Amino acid sequence: MPVERTEYKGNPLIVLKRNEEDKYPFSFGVGKARLILENLEEIKKFVAEIEKAA
């Protein structure tokens, strides 16, 4: 998965793409990155539950 670093209005962002042609990449800054890291286990549980139900 391609990962890029950029900025928006002077603030650093990380951009996650499914592939190079991804029209709708997922981008976020440091604040949301911290929130994701603090809740990584819950995110993993969420994904596992949804995949199990599918």
C-alpha cells in the first residue's frame, strides 16, 4: 500500500492509498494518528467482528 507524506495549511499529513490509482485516499494528521494508535486494539477487534459476520 503506497504511503505518502504531505501537508495541508502547513500541517503534516500522512496519506494511505490502496494502490497508486486510489481516487479516495485516507489522510490524517498527528492528532488523529495518536488517536488511532491509542485505540489500535479496539480497531482490530472491530475489523475482526465485521469480517467474521460477513
